[in-house]
Amino acid sequence: MLGYDYETLVSELNRLGKIYPFLQTTCIGQSVMGKDIYALRIGHGTKEIHFNAAMHANEWITAPLLVQFVEDLACAYARGTAWQGRNVRRILSEYALWVVPMVNPDGVELVIHGLPEDHPHRDALLAWNKGSLSFINWKANIRGVDLNDQFPAHWEEEKLRRDHDGPGERDYGGESPLSEPEAAALAGFTECHDFELVVALHTQGREIYWNYRDYEPAEAEALAVRMALASQYEAVKLTGSDAGYKDWFIQHFGRPGFTVEVGLGVNPLPIETFALLYEEVVPILLTALDN
């Protein structure tokens, strides 16, 4: 398998829905290319939590990590068994977990499958990619906008810091906050819920970012430390970064938000590392879910 593409995601969501009818799948919006952006819910508790992945195109391996996490949760729930020492039925009676496994489906397709001859954005993409047909380093959406620089949290300062005046593979925040349908869909979805905390999966670095300009609540650092200890990651207090999803969530809602940089290496991390990455990320996500 070259990678975990959009077609694979849709197939997996359909498969899981048939095996576990208590899972709920919904569409939160469409990408530039008209692909549905899916959210999957597990649990029926009154407290809501959100995880998302594959916001950056060449970090697509975070999507199957999140889907596998939901599948293993669902299996433990259905069987009534514990998972890593945790009572899953109790957790999912208290919490409802909403996951968006692939925020940037168009970008993921570009990284994994390359640029088709008949792609409607072909000429522009080639120009933005300096004429190269290799999109292996592409992080942005199909319009060359970095979705994790799109959120209205000191967006203007991030734009000045990045100093990218137009579309490209990374770090261009667009013409305005939430100009891209993928970022707008995720923000709208978040505003329609009452999430106690959010986690955005990225790669790589084996770090957990937990703060934003002192907007974060008092408990955020302690939870980040617990998440880090669970997988021997490092909880990092980040400065000099704005306009990310977790930044906006922390500022807008005053609740804990985390960016987890999974694994080590060069993006895209190879699919062969999946088992190791999953072993690392499960304790982090379980700690966030059952906090």
C-alpha cells in the first residue's frame, strides 16, 4: 500500500459502521475538490472530546492511527473488555468522542497519488511546486494553503512571521482566516459542540504542545505532562506560533487543546512504522479521553 488515501478511509468507515452499529458517521463539510470530510462518533456520554488528524497532507499516517484507535475502542466496548487497564464501557458512558480522521483529503490524495494529467488545478499546482511532479513534501490543501495556519488566533501575526506571499507546499496561511473550506468546516464543527478538550495529531517530533499565549487553563500543563509520560513524549511549551487549530480552540474556548507530533523521522513517515507509532499514540489518546 502506497499510503492511506481517501478511498481507503471511506471504505474503512463503511466497514466499521457495519460491524459496530453504535458508531455514528457524519459529514461536516466538503474539501475544495468536493470530497466529504467525515466525523466519527463513539460513546454516548454527556462530555464531548474531539481528536483530528491529517490536517497536513504529508502527515497522512495520522488518519489510520485515529481510525485504528476508534476501532479498538469499539471492539473493547462491544466485548465489555478493558483496554490497557481502562474500563472502556465506563469511559464511553461518560464521554462522546468525535474524531475527524482526514481534515485535508485533497492534499492527502496529492501526496499519495501525485498529480493526474486531468487535474483541474494542475497548472497552478505545478507552478506552486516549482515545476516538480513530486508532491511528497506537500503539507497544504489543493489551493496551496496550510490549513493549520488558517485559524483566527493572531492570524495576521502568523502571516507576517511566515513571510509567504502566495500558495505553496507549506506555511501559506491564505488570504484570510478560514478562507479554505476544510478549515471552515472544522471550525464550524467545533463551534457546534461543547468539547472539553481537543487533540490534533501531526507528525513528527514525539512532542506535545499544550499552551497558547497564556490563554490555556491551569490544568492544561499537568494533563500534557501525563499524556507525555504515558508514551515518553515531551510536553513542550511553544512560543512564536499562531493561527493553528489548537491555538484557536484554546483562545476561543479557554479549554485545553493539544497538538501531538507523533513519531520521529522525515514526513511522510513510512507506513511500515505504523505499528510502532500506534503503540506510542494509544496511551496518549487514552489519557486525553479518560482525563
